[in-house]
Amino acid sequence: MSRINTNIPALQAVHRLIANQSDLTTRLERLSTGLRINRGKDDPAGLIASETLRSEIRGIQAAIENSTRAINVLSVAEGALNEVSALLLDLQQLVVASSNDGALSETEVQANQLQIDSILESIDRIANTTQFGGDKLVNGNYAYTLSGISTSAIVQATVYGARLDDNDSRAIQVEVTASAQLAELTYTLTAGSGIANNVTIELTGSRGVEAFSFVAGTSLDNIATSINSSKSVTGVSAVVSGATLILNSTAYGDDQIVAVRAIEGDFFSQAQGTSQQDEGVDATVLINGQQASVAGKVASLRGNGFDLTIDLTGDFATSNRTTTFYVTGGGAKFQIGPDVGVTGRVDIGLPSIATSNLGNNDVGFLNSIKSGGSNSVIGRNFENAERIVDVAINQVASLRGRIGGLQKNQIETNINSQRVALENVTAAESVIRDADYASEVARLTRAQVLVQSTTSILGLANQLPQNVLSLLR
């Protein structure tokens, strides 16, 4: 080499030294952070992919946490309902015990009424005090808000679930396409103002059987009065229209029955030993165009984001008409999916379990059993009191079943699936972003050797210009 102003070998050695030192720094950074990608220049495409996966991971983690918290909330509500269920069973026992009128003194019945009042107060206390995070759970705070209900068409509507967008409402159209029917038998006098001969009949309804004996000449009005006096036993009522006696079941539906068997004598041309029978018919109801499950005039629908029960009025259920009401808000919303939206959310309505809300308009509400109420045991209203308690027990059991189904079949299964997703997505993100220590250590060793050797080479390259001094001698 005969030029000294520009030391090309030294420049080359410096260039390689800088590259090797940068490589060494990269290896040290990756080994110290545990990440292969620490900044965008490390792998631009990999960074984009890993950030997307990290976003998914955070959403899945939040979904798991939300699901766990939802289970905690529902467990508190279910615990309250469990206690109310136990109280209702005690209440039923007291009502049945109080109905043993011939064996109980007035003082004993009053003592039972005091205990009934205490149970009702406990139910109201549970309804008003059960809370999670400061929010009341079973006092109607999480019940759905309904509007536009026509009282001439709907006796009572209970919505247990409605998939609503934020600040949105949904219309519920109820259409009766086939009428509900009572079980019915009719008998018409052929002559005279009363029955022609002595008869004994056996009358069977959905609740039970009763035998009636009538002497010749008994009027239809008296026959109807006798049958109506036992309608709580048989489930059959009677009305007179002109010369016709009409026997009807007291409720609608295919589980209702009216059967008459002539035991003795001829009952309106019915030979001795023969019987006649008729059964009721359930209404056919469409809810938002979907076939509802109907028992008598009570229609239910579960599916497509809805879970509701509607008790129709008798007039509406027996005519082909349509009515519409709206779900305008409310309900408990649990976001259990990794993305915000109705597809990743489950909803449930938690109606009030206060005594003023347990029961229905047909039989009455639970608070009517307390002292001074229209169905108190002191007032000897045992049968209706028992029916109200039965309805309340079924309502609480149904709500508990819905909460349990939501926990087990939706939220807990969601936690399991989200944990599997979290495992797989985290593994995919790790492959892209995490450093492979075995590979990085090997590359670190290589970089260290190259830096050391390049440093030595740079020293040799810097000594080359000194060879020019030999020409000056």
C-alpha cells in the first residue's frame, strides 16, 4: 500500500466492526428482554401481527374476568332466591296446616297467621337488601322495562331475556292464530221447567270428581248453583242460558276436561251408565312470527335473543287478533365475549321477588295472604292462599332454573372456551414476538467473536500505512 491519506482496509474493518457491534447489541437486547421484536425495525410485519394478537389476548382476558364476575353476581342472586324458596315452602306448610279448621282453635290460626306475616316480611327484606357492588339484584332493579301493553289483551308479561343494543328497544308482536277453548258440555231441557226424573251424575273436571243427585223438577238454575258450589273441587263451572245448561272448565287448555256420567236415571237423554266428555284447547300463538309454546292462554318463547312468558286475557286468547308491546330497556347485561356487542353478551331479567310481585292477576299476589289481606288464613281463604303460594313457588323455581342455566350452559362454557382461545392465541403471539434463547445465545457468541476479531483486524489495518516509511529511507 503506497497511499496514506485514505486507509481503505481500515474503513472496511470499521464498517464490519460497526455491523458486528450492532448485531452484538441486538443479541444482548433480545436476551435481556426475552423478546425477539423490541421495536418496529426488528420485524415490521411480525410487529403488526403480534400487536393484533396482543389485542385479542387482552379482549379474551377481559372476557374471562367478566364471566367470572357475572357468575359471582348471579350466585348472590341465586342464593337469595334459594332462601326465598325455602320460606315459601314453610309458608305452604302453614297454609295447609291452618286449613285444618276443625282441629285448630282460633288462637292457633292467629298464631299461624303471625308466622305467615313474619315469612312475608322476610321475603320482602331479602328482595330489598340483596345486592352486589351496591346494586340491588332482586327488587326489580334488573327487570326489563315494558311499554305499550294493552290490558285488554295481556294480563301479565314477564321478560327474562331480551337481546337489546345499547339505548335500543324491541317490539314484541303477539298474534293469536287459533283460539283457546274451554272444555264444554251443553244440555238442553226438552220440556218443562226442570228435569224430568230423579238423576245422579258424576261430574269430572281437571281438579277432581264430585257426584250430584237431583230430584225430578229441579230447575237448571238450582243445578248450576250446586255445580258452582263445588267448582273449586272439580274445576267445572255452570251457567244457564234459557233452557240450556252449559258446563265449562274453569281454565283454558288441553289439560282441562269436563266429563259427565249418568249414574242413576236419565240426565238430559243420557242413558244410565253412559258418559260424555270434552277437552279444552290451547291457543295457537305467534310471537314475532315464531311459534310460541302455549299452555291454555299462557304463551312462552325462548330463542333468537328472547325469553318471555305472556299471560293473555280470555277475550284476546279466544279471538284471532294481534297486539304489540315494546321492551325499552332494563335487564342485567353481561359482556362475556372478547368483543363489545350483542353477539358476545348474555342478558337476563331479574324481576322483583317482593311479595307484591309474586303471584299473578288470576289468583292474586303473595302480599294478600298477610293479616288484613283478602286471602289471609284468618279470613279462611285457604284454597286461594295455597294457589298463590304454589304460583309463587313455581315463579321462584323458574327464575332459579334460568339463572342456573345461564351460569352452567353459557357463562361457564364460555370461560372454558375462552381459556382455550387464550392459550392458543398466546402461543401464536409468543412464536412471533418472543426470543428463542438457544438461537440468540449462539448468535451472541458469534457476534462476540466477530467483534473481537474485527477489532484486531482494525488494529492491523491501521498499521499498514506505516509501511510507507520504508520508502523514505
